[in-house]
Amino acid sequence: MKLVLASNNAGKLGELQALLAPLGVTLIAQGDLNVPEAPEPHRTFVENALAKARNAAHHTGLAAIADDAGLCVEAFGGLPGVDTAYYATQFGYAKGDANNVRALLEQMQGVSDRRAALVSTLVAVRRADDPEPLIASGRAPGLITEKPIGENGFGFDPVMWLPEFEKTFAELPTDVKNANSHRGKAAQQMLALMQSHWFA
């Protein structure tokens, strides 16, 4: 089964392809099918993911899956949340992972409450007007480090320290990260939902 991923993020594509491999689905980045980016005007992960999935399905006629994910920092009242991808631009930096990390560490200087969670919401639709979208969500709580540690992963992985492993996501082997990340947890739920709803 071909499934359009409503993203052009190579990291997300690789992660989700590996996580959904047991279903035998082939993920295709929406850019490879000339799907335009969907507007993301909503303030919740689930609404944005649903909009992206419906947009990809509408433009391709294929089933689609979308991920809306972000970092929710306790000291900032849950922000940057749905604005995570553009976080650095609020502080005069260009959009990008490295600048997001830089901006976050600057904003957290002197902040004692380092609690945060990476959150991922996955939404899958069989077609653009699917009345029963599949919705899965995963959360990986941890603490923001004082500086980046580790070389693996992408996004905020180098500054997200996980107490249960005493490491950042960027220090974990890929298989361990995928099993315990916000996206990994959401994908495991989605795998079960797809098996019971679409492949049963």
C-alpha cells in the first residue's frame, strides 16, 4: 500500500518508514508528488495534522498520513508547541533545527524549571473526506540540557535529556530512540490502529 507522508522532512520520512514497516506500506514524501504545503492555522497538533493529511490525500487520491509535532516547554506554558518549526524566527534567526536549539538554550538561560516534552500527533486518512481519521499521539517527557549533547537524531534531540536513560535522544542508538521517542510512541499506536481499522 502506498501512503503519502504530508511532509518533506527526510528525518520524519525515514523514521516513520521504519516504524510502519510491519504493515508493508511504502511512504512517499508529498513533495515527490507535487503536493503543495497545507496551511497550518490551528493551535493544536491534532487539527494541524488532520489538515495536512486531508490536503495530501486531496492532491494525490491516495491514503495519507501526517505528523504534527513540537516541543512543549513547561516554563513557557507549553510553548513553542505548534510553532516549534519556526521557533528560531521569533528571535531573528533563520528557520532550522540548529537555530531552534540555539534560540531555545538562549531563552532558557537562568530558567530553573527545565521540564519539557516532545509531542507528536499522527493522523491518517484513507481519502480526503474520510469521516473516521485515525489519530495517535505520543509524548516523550524530559529535561532541557544546558548545551547540546550527542550526534544522532534531528530537531531538539541533542538538548532533550531523558531521565530513564540518563542520555539525550541524540545519544541513543536509532532503534532505542525510535522505540521511545514521541513519534515512535505515536507510530506504535498508529500501527495498531491501521492494523485493526484498515488491514483487518
